[in-house]
Amino acid sequence: EGATENISELKKCLDFDKNGKIKYTEFLVATINKNEALTEANIEFAFHHFDTDNNGFITLDNLVEAFHREGKGLSSEEIQEILTQADVSSTGQISLDDFKKLMKFDPHKLMDESA
């Protein structure tokens, strides 16, 4: 009984979007060592991967191009949702500052505050 409760609690902690399923990205967020993976250099490298026209912002067109290059079969609605969620300043594009905030966001802190 104790193991089942522990698994249930773990699932609740990993299910950030509360859809009842643990997505691969949720699992990764929970398991990576952020101090090693999220250095300033790595965050900027990732930002420039998506800033395909090097204008200093990630736009909807940039996301479409980057995901297409990676062979990701995302719909335009899914890509728009990614942009909307990541666009902290509501400008229709993602600045490097927005991207850094997103990459350093800790969903565990949000869960701790709501508990």
C-alpha cells in the first residue's frame, strides 16, 4: 500500500499540466540537473537554434522553421500554443530574456507554493 501511495504522489509531482499523464518533457524537467544543463551559454545556444533569422527574437515563423528542420510534425496550432506560453511579455515573439526565464522556470516551486 505504501509503494502505491508513493507512486501516486510521484505522478502528481511530475504531471505539471495536470492532464493525468506524464509527458516526456515533464519527465525530463524532473530529471535533468538544471545547474549543469542550464548554463548561460547553453541557454543562449538553444535560443539561437530557434532564432533562425538571427534578429534577436523567436517568432512564430522561426518556430515553424526550427521544428520543420528537426522533423517535428507539429501543427500550426501546437506551434502557436508554444509561442503563446513562452511569450512572457505578450509581444508575439520570445526575447532572449523571456527564453531565459522560461528555461530557468522551476515548476516544483509553483507546486510548493500552491500546496
